Amino acid sequence: MRKSSGFTLIELLIVIAIIGILATALIPNLIGARNRGFEAAAQSCAKQIATAQEAYFIERNTYASTLALLQSNSTTSGIVKTCDTTRMTISAVSGDSTTYEFTVKHNSGGGTFKVTPNGVVRQ
């Protein structure tokens, strides 16, 4: 009697079926986790902009109307530059001496966040 080494076709098919079932269950969860990560990055950037605006206001008694003003300010430049502006879309909707509004969205997905003097909210 000859001893055979290796796997039978049935065993291989069962393993492939199990891998397929696991993949269909895990891939949607991984995509969801990735989107939540993008959203968390955008929210973090929005909070950094809010912090930078408050520091800018303390120094100048006015809010910055553009992101460029926040980045050029010596005190707040380290705060806003930590936002990866190559991966985020940051728009200054409005801004004057008493108020401001920015929107932040990650380019790869996730939610959009609105930054105002009242805080950061998801749109």
C-alpha cells in the first residue's frame, strides 16, 4: 500500500470555500473601518483649525478668514500644518472679525465637518 502525501481535491475545495466565506464577511467591515479612519482624520483636522482660530483670536482680537492666515501666524502655524492638506479639502466658507466657518473633508471618503466658533459639527 502506497502512502500518499498532499491534499485531496475535496479538501482544497473546502478550504477555498471557507476563505471565500470569510472574505465576504470581512471585506465590508474593513472598508467601513477605513472610512471611519478617514472621517476621524478629517475631524481631527477640523479640531486643529478650531484651536488655531482661537489662538489667532487671542493674539489679534479677530478671526482668520483663510487657512493661509492661520498657517502664516507664528503661534498657530504648528497647529494647522499638522493637517495633511494634500489629503484634505479645506474650504473657508466665511470669516470676519467676529465669526468664521470652514469645512473639512478627507479626499478619500468619510464625512464633512463644519468648523465655527461654536465648535466642530458633522454635516
